Amino acid sequence: MTIEIRNIKVGNNNPFVLIAGPCVVESEELILSTAKRISEITQKLEIPFIFKSSFKKANRTNINSFSGIGDERAIRILKKVRDELGIPVLTDIHSESDIEKVINSVDVIQIPAFLCRQTDLLLAAGNSGLAVNIKKGQFLAPEDMKHAADKVASTGNSKILFTERGTTFGYHNLVVDMRSLIVMHEIGYPVVMDATHSVQLPSNSNVSGGQPKFIKPLARAAAAVGIDALFLEVHPEPSKALSDAASQLPLSELEELLVDVKKIDKVIKSASKRN
């Protein structure tokens, strides 16, 4: 299946799409400058680009962890990315009321992994008419994502994406089973690989840790299996990020990785066309 987000086609053997940006809206300067830089890179490499940033983080490990700069302010900044820079935008939602807040400011709403079985939320997301990216729960088998998609599709909205972001492997660890990319593809919707959340060490002490050295290998491996989009949380200075500091890719390393992924993606999809 191909879904269209603005002028971007996702799925059905089209070249992979990049979904990327800082984990959360920290400031207008950070968001606009990062969006501009990623846009420059992707235009140079001719890679379709959707900007990602959460307007708030509602699932932090610690009560004292940074959760956002205020909903209205953050959403206004995301709308600037979409309207002034002309870049499609994706953001997370955590409740039905969140959808009402963002519906006129973004192009894709994302269901966090922890919430992928919440029926009312999925139905409300479908009824928004926006594209819906459902992140596979860390606790869920890939074939079970069909049920989440069916809930959204029951509203008449088939603009659905699935995102792999690792599976719980004991306490405080995640592992990516690349077979899940194939299994979810077989359900019939475009599949996204989240190569940054997949390297997290969840809820390790007061905050989630991470192993960022595995971001690039996972991205390349997923491209070799076959993906429709690559999801990366990208920050100019990850060590200073206010959320997910241990699992974001440095902006300075993005272009080199995308060059590799594009080469792999082209080979895999050319072979698929021959078969």
C-alpha cells in the first residue's frame, strides 16, 4: 500500500522516507534550525523528509524529567516548521484531547508504543483524517499490530504506518527482531524503522539510558531487510538534549548515514522489482 503525506509517497517500493528531528520541542531556535539543516541534507540527497518532534513528553520515567515548554507554544513552533519551512510534520499524541490541539498544525499523528492498544485513542486518531503512525509496543508481537490497524481503518482512514522500535528483552533492555519488519509489511501497511528508540535502555535508574553506537548498524540492517521509512531522533548536541539524550543521533553524523541507507535501499528495492 502507498499512503500520501502532502506530496510524499510512502510504501509500495517507493524510495525510503526520512522521519527525523529532536525528541521534544525544546525551543523555537533549536527546532527551526534543526529542521532547516535536515531539510538541506535531504534535498541534497533527494530523500523525502518528514520532521518529527514531540510537543510534549507524557511518558517520562521520572516525575522531575523535562516534559515540554508548554503545549500551545510547542505546537505553534511545529506549525511554523510546516507552514513557513514547507516541511510535513509528525508529533506524538497521548490522549484524544491532544488530537484536537494538533490537528491543524501537523500532518501525521503518532501513537506511542505504550499506547498502541488503546482503542479509544486509535479510533480518535483515525477519525482525525490525518496519517497515523502506530509504534509497535515493546510488549507486542508484530503480527498483533493488525488489530491496532483495524481499529484505525474502521474509521475509514487507511493512512496507517507501523513503526518498529524494539522489543522488551528482560529488564532495562530492548532488542530488534528484523523479522518483525517483514511480518508487519505482510499486514499491508508501510513499515518504519525507528533506529534511535531501539537502542534505549529503558527506565535504567532515574532516566532511560541508551547505546547510540548501535543506531547506524540498525538503520543499515533495516534498510537491507526493506523499509518504507527510517525514523531517527536527531539533535545538534545529544548530550545536552532535554529528553532521550542517550539515544539521539548527532546532527553532524546524519548525512553520512543517509548516504549509506539510500544506497542499500536502492539495491533492495531494485531487486524487489526484478522479483
